[in-house]
Amino acid sequence: MSAKVAEDAARNFDLAILEKGDLDLAMTYAHEDLTVREAPGLPYRRVYTGRRGLEQLMEDVGRWWEFLEPLDLTYIGVHSGLALARIAGPARLKVTGKEVDFLVTEWMTVRDGKVADVEVFYWDQAPLLEAVEQAARAAREG
């Protein structure tokens, strides 16, 4: 298997989710026990597993973010077992209304031509963490 196969698996997986909103299609490019790992300290679960995990992740992300334009997606196959994705675009945090330049990278482990694991890295976590603090403060003040 080549780096191109890994890159195609990553691209097809993400496009099914981000452009088509089709989690069933996305799972055809992923292992059944797919894991998506988010950074500790963010308002998401640390690990999402399988199709149900993807549903939960989309709900969790949607709770915080509104994407204002189609995302700019870039993919690079590193080797047969690893592809990188760069996902960027303007977004608004729902809690604060603040508009930010959203940027994450994903390190995708690919096995047998399918995505097995996604490790997500946020370029700038500060705006999201500010929104979390504002929501917590509002909840305390009732």
C-alpha cells in the first residue's frame, strides 16, 4: 500500500463527513472500531469510537462551532500508514459570537486502506477555552 492510498482514504473519509454530512459513507472508508482522539482540556470527549462516536463528535463540535464558509481541506499521504489533513476556515463560536480562523490538523492512521485512528490538533485553543469558561460562568450565575 502506498502513501497515496492513505491520503485517499483520509480525504474520502473527511469529505463524506464535512461536505456530504454522510456518516455511513464515511464509515466505508474507516474501520468499524475507528477512534477519533481529541485534545484533553477541550469540551469534547477524549476518545470517540466507531460510527456512534462520529455522531457524538459531530454533535459536540456543533454545540460550540458554526462554520461560516466551506472549509479549506488539504491532505498529504506521508506513508502507507499515515496521512495528514489540514482543515481551515472562518468559524464563529456559538457561546461568544466571536469569529475566528479555525485551524486543525489531523494525523490519520490508516490500516488496510481504511482510517483506523484520527488524532486532532487545534492550532489555537484559546478562543474555544474562553467560550467554555463563559458558558460555565453563565451556568453558575443561572
